[in-house]
Amino acid sequence: MSRENKSVAVSGAETFPGTNGTIAERLRTRFFRDEDHPYRLLEREIERRVHPDCVLLDAGCGRNAEILRKFSPVIRAGIGIDVVTFSCATPDPRINLLHGDLSRISLASESVDMAVSRSVMEHLENPLLVYQEIFRVLRPGGCFLFLTPNLWDYSAMISKIVPNRFHSAIVRKVEGRDEKDTFPVCYRSNTASAVKRLARQSGFCIDSIRYLGQYPCYLMFNPILFLLGTGYEKLISRFEVLRGLRGWLMVALSKPAPSPAQSPAAGA
């Protein structure tokens, strides 16, 4: 059970979890701006970093590969990898979808300019292997940008305590999400300290770790609980000292580029 949302439209029109025209939905639109949702902030960060010659890897792209389809007009090539069955047709020749495990990526070393991942890292049993694989396929100077739930958020802590076998039924009840889109969680790369340790072990440099908040999506089923959750979200968003309790981590890692003394040209 995670905060992942597989229903974000590529066009930018939102169908956020649990939104269905209820009182809670009206409260959501009153107190929270769609452009401040972590998914939108991630997309703006990707937009800032991509370039026309970019090869973009979406690690855990989902059934519909929304991110790749959104950015395909502005990149040279997009590659999506996931263990799920893809439900979208990809007539765009710039997009290639691969069925596979992120701990064994079937790409050549240093073949990707940028890797992104959205609501995936919380599901990894051995995140170090994935960090190492993404480091391997990135070109020197390349970036790994990912968005994942913060373990110290109340919903993540509850999710960690509740056995995975119950998650599908809970998420179906509170969000209406299909059970096939609910995956077991491990939360082994979901604190700033864990990210720093894994980055160091795999060779990455840490560019930034940001704490982001959002509306209390798991409380949309009850307007009173939603209001209480909204008050909590506004509190931890207002005071930086409480940022560690916000719901999401957005992390930017980079693969070091060789120094001039180490480059082949320097030795020529």
C-alpha cells in the first residue's frame, strides 16, 4: 500500500486517488492546488533537466508509461522498464517498453542520460541492487531523480505495520484503486538517511533531498477525517522543523563525471 497514483492523465488533467465529486473532493480543491501535488513537482523537475538529445529511462514506468508519453516530444528516446503487463500501445518510435526487473536492467552501461522513478522505490526488496544498476546504465554526469513516500509520514508508518496481504482491500476501500495496481511495500529506501547510505554505497552524489506534502488522500472517504488530515498537512507544510513528517521524498542523485585529469583526452 503506497501513495502511488496510476491514474494521472498525461494531458495534465488530474484524476487523483479517491476523488469522486464528494464533500472531501470539494474540500481538496479548496485547500490544495493541483500544481503543488508531488507528481506535478516531479514533472517540473524532469522538464527542467531533459534536453532534445536526452535518453530518458523510467524505472518502474507502470502499465501506461505516463511520464515517457508526456516527455517523448522533447527527448531523443524513452525507455520504460516494469514487471507489470503494459496496457498502453506505444506507436511513438521514441518509446521502448521493456518487461524486466530493475535489479537486472537489460541495457548497456552508460547508455542513459537520465533515470526517473515515481512511487516505486518503496516496493524494492533490495534497493542497493537497483541503485547500482541505475548507476551502471547512466552516463557520467547523468541524473537519477525519484519520488517515493517518506517512511515517517503517518500513512507510510501504518502501511509498514499492516501486513501486505491486507493492503489491496484497504486501498480498494479508501481509494477505489484496482487491486492489481497495489503492490507489496518494503520501505527500505524511504528515509533521508537510507537514501544517503544507498547513494554512497552505489557511487552516487546527492544533489538534493526534498520533503513534499500533499492532500490526505487516504482520508478522502470521510470529510471529517479529511479536514483533520488537512489541518495536519497544513501544519507540517508551514514549519520547516516539521518537514521530516511530510508525505514524500523527492531525491536527485548524480553520477560523477570524470575529472579532466581522468578523461581519455587528458591522457592523449
